[in-house]
Amino acid sequence: MGSRYAGSSLAGYSTNDVVGRVAPVRDERARIETARAVAETVVDPELPMLTLADLGVLRDVRLTDAGVEVAITPTYTGCPAMAAMRDDLTRVLQEAGFDDVKVRVALDEPWTTDWISERGRAALREAGISAPGPAPAGPVTLRLGPVRRDVTCPRCGSADTEVTSEFGSTACKALYRCRECLEPFDHVKEI
């Protein structure tokens, strides 16, 4: 899958290499690039095949006078994974030599499933989870009837699927079953 740091001066380095390179870095541009690269290694606690960057919740990484500040956006209000994301970001950045780490929540603009990267969508499919389609545009009206989504089975590719529960293993997923291969799978809901 290539280096997570492709396109940066850290291309070709593993996460351990990146962490080991932080201490001697003095140049501000290199420090911010390193801080971002380290933050981009943190995975989502509920979807561990996705980094926070691929999920689209890692919004900003910047240097401050005291250290580094990271902004993350929850996938939905009340997302219980936010505390774990904060703790993981703080831990990896401190391990990388950034002593003062502040993680803030950015709510403007709200997260959307459209922010999931193509690499993230591929990782979801490889893990047997159906990636979301395009998010609804504009205000979303409340519908009390069943939601119809165009969902393709991540295992066999069939579009002949059915929802078995609007509530999957996490609140942001619905449970589906493929009528072709008969396998159950999660689908990340479009938000």
C-alpha cells in the first residue's frame, strides 16, 4: 500500500522511523510536517482499518508556542470514540517528542462521510464493510419510514442486499445481508 507519508519529506519511512526523527528536527516546517505525519498514524477505535486522516476527522495540526495543537471533528454528536481519539493523538505525539499536546474539537463545518478518502473506502471494503455512498445534500428531512440505500456487498459485489437492522455494531453503521452470497456485513451510514 505504499508509504503513509507519500508526497512529504518523510516518504518511505515507517511510523517508528517518523517518531524517531522528531527529536532532532528543529526547522518549524519540518516539525509541523512531522507532527502531521505522526497524527495521521492514529487509527479510529471503532474502525481500526482507518486512520483518522482517512476517516476525515483529522482537521488540522499546527504548532503552538508550547507544542502542538490538533483539531478533530466527531463523526456525529456524542460520538463515544472522541475520547479515545484524543488520548491516542496525545500519546503518539508525546512519544514523538511533542511534550505539550492539545486536542480540540472542531464542529464547524460538520463531518460528512464524503470526507472519507478513497484509500479509506478501499480499506473498509477490504475489511468487509460497505463504504458509504454520497452524503445527502442540504438539510436532511426526518423520515420515519425505512431508508433505502444503494448498498453493494463488499464480499461478492452484488447489489442484491437487504437491511436487517438500522443499528449495526456502532451507531454510525447499519447491518445488511447479501442475498447473493448470504453474508452479513456492516454499512457505514451516509451522513
